[in-house]
Amino acid sequence: MNAPFDIKAILEDFELLDDWDDRYRYLIELGSGLEPLAPSEKTPQSKVQGCVSQVWLVCESSGGPDPVLTFRGDSDAHIVRGLIAVTLALFSGRRASQIVATDEADVFGRLRLTEHITPQRSNGLRAVVARIKAEAAAAAGQPAHSAGR
């Protein structure tokens, strides 16, 4: 994953931006850096349920008992693509057990995302995180309910 999707850099960049209009622009910029999914990857299986916008998430696994999972995502909405970029920066490229144990609420709280995005987008963000954690729990051989926080 390239530098714009480093969660530490995103956190630092957010701290430098005082105005939420600037933060929204930054989210859109992050989203524009996502590689679009191929049309063949936008399937009912990859579609994330619970999002108002169209959101697709694809997971690739390194295999093994605690595989490294790489996620790719796409959306038809600019800000949602940015939220996906932040989420992928947090979770993608990590071992399944690390993903399951990650406290996304801490990171999203530091970004103050839930305070500044619509309830619909917050619900969609939760749906994306739940999907990622369910994929990680399955890959780590854990029950799906242990993936949720």
C-alpha cells in the first residue's frame, strides 16, 4: 500500500487541518487515490450491505493460520471512497488476528469522523468495518461474533 494510505500520516494530516471543509476535501483526495475495482469485482458478494451509497469490498489472503489480509474497496460516492481509504489504511495489509483486535473506535474518534459525517455514512462505515472484521475472524478461524466491537 502506498504512502497516502498510511494511517499515521492520515492522523497527522487531519490534525493539521482545522476546518472541516478542508478535512472533507482531504477525504475526497484520499478516495481519489483508491484504485477502482474492476467491474467484474463489483458483485453482490463484494457489495457491503448497510451502506446508503454503493460500496464494494474485496479481500485477498496470504493463506495460512493467521494470514495477512489485503482489502480493496470502491464506492460511487466521493466522501465514502475517502472513508474507505481511511478504513483500508487502518486494516489492510495486517494479520487477521491483528485486524480482529484493532480498536477502530479509537482511531475514528481521534479523526472525529463520527461527529462530522452523516448518520447514514456512520452506519455505512460501521458496516464496512463489520465486514472487514468478519472476514478477518473467518480467516483467523474465530467465531464471527468476536470480530465485532
